[in-house]
Amino acid sequence: INAAGYGDTVLVAPGTYTGTGDWVINPLGKPITIRATGTPEETIIDGEGARRVVQCAGGEGADTIIEGFTITGGSADYNGGGIYCYNSSPTITDCTISDNTAAYYGGGINCNYYSSPTITGCTISGNTAADSGGGISCSDSSLTITDCTISDNTANDSGGGIYCYDSNPTITGCTISGNTAISGGGISCNYYSSPTLTDTVVCGNDP
């Protein structure tokens, strides 16, 4: 990634990849594609319970693409254990985002401060937030979530599956099930949030 130029594709062979700093992957604001050459089951980006897995805080746009990985083992002292977006809108495709934790918001994915990522064909499961948004948390952001499964995530406060604060995600063709929170097990909408759901199943969440 450090060596990549704008428009380049970084191909990642099957294996398990870890890091030593505060995150494992950071696109550094570059419009590049980071793509697994194998399946998500074969190509694992692991935070080892010690760091965030993916950080996008450099103004990334839709032409920053992360495709085909398992993103797991992420841990954040505040927001976004698996993926953290701050004023950034990457494209995240065909990924499994599982077993990540955040001390506050967005165990799996946290989108903050006018972030509008496109999340397509992903499985977001088994993530935990100590506050809100076990699977996904969005604040002042407008995500596009298409053909995703958001299941078995947990938040200790609101939004086991998805937590929205002043945010308007567009959710199409998704299944949101088996998520748990004190309020809004599937989806919690707060402070002028107006999500749009189309062809989406929300069922079996607690409560």
C-alpha cells in the first residue's frame, strides 16, 4: 500500500496477515484497490485482539476498494474494531467482518463524520460494541448497504445490528437477524435518522 500509486491494485495472496501498530490496513487516502486473490476464508486480516483491522481516515472515496477478505480480531479502544471510517467513503465488497470489538461504537464497522461507504455482499456477524452498534454504527453518515447479512452481533446499549445517529443509510436486499441489544436489537434509529429499507428482512432480533 505504501508503494502503490493512484489507481493501482494491490493483490493479496491467501494467508493470515497481522500488524504491529494501531491498525493492520490503512489505504492512506489513496484511490487503490486492495483485493484478495483467494476467498475470504483463505485471506484473513487479523487484528489479534490488539488493534483495529482497517482504518480509513484519509478522505478515501468510492474508488478506494477493499475486496474479498475476512476482517477479524479487531479491537478498538473507542470506535470501529473491524473497520473505522472518518470522513471517508470507501467501497467494501465481498468481505466477512466478524468477531471484532469496540469499547464504545461499531464493533464491526464504525462510520463517523460524513462517511458514506458502500458495503456490498458482506457478512457482518459476531461483532460486539460495549455501547451501541454491534455490527454497524453510523453517525452523521449515509451508508449504502446492499446484499449483506448482518447477524448475531451484540451491543450493550442500542442497535445490536445497526445503530444510526443523525444518519440515513440505504439498506437493500439485506437480512438483519439474531442481533441483541437493550434497545433496537436489529436497528436503532436516533436523532433525525431516516434509514431506507428495501427488500430487507429484519427478524429474530432481541428485543
